[in-house]
Amino acid sequence: MDFRTRKIAFIQEFLRLNNEKIISQLELVLNKEKKKYKENNTQPMTIEEFDERIGKSLKDAEEGRLTEIEQLVDEIEKWV
């Protein structure tokens, strides 16, 4: 069975689940594995990339493209 077929079969089986405990456990495993994958596959920025991001951020600030802290907090609270 190829990767794509396995994913489809897994999704179909997942959609048949009626047990919240199993779904919660699968969510925990998925989030844990995604975090582990991200940590293991993250590459540090080069100095050039870092400088480029700083320049872009300064330009955004100069041009008024900022988010006030209160607005950011309100937005974050909607995520949960």
C-alpha cells in the first residue's frame, strides 16, 4: 500500500470513530509527533536571512504596519 492510499485509509477509519477518548489520544500523538518533527527539521537562519528579516521589520514599522499589543492579545484569545 503506497503512502497516499495509507493516508486515505487512515482518514476513513478516523471518520468512523465514535469514541472521544480515542480521538483525544490520536490528537495528542499527532501534536507530539508534529512538534518533534518540527524541532528536528528546523534549520537556523543564516546571518543574511536574519539581517533581511530585521530590515523588513524596520520597514514595516516605519510604514505603520504594526499590531498593538491589546489587539494581538484579543486575536490570540480567539484561537482557543
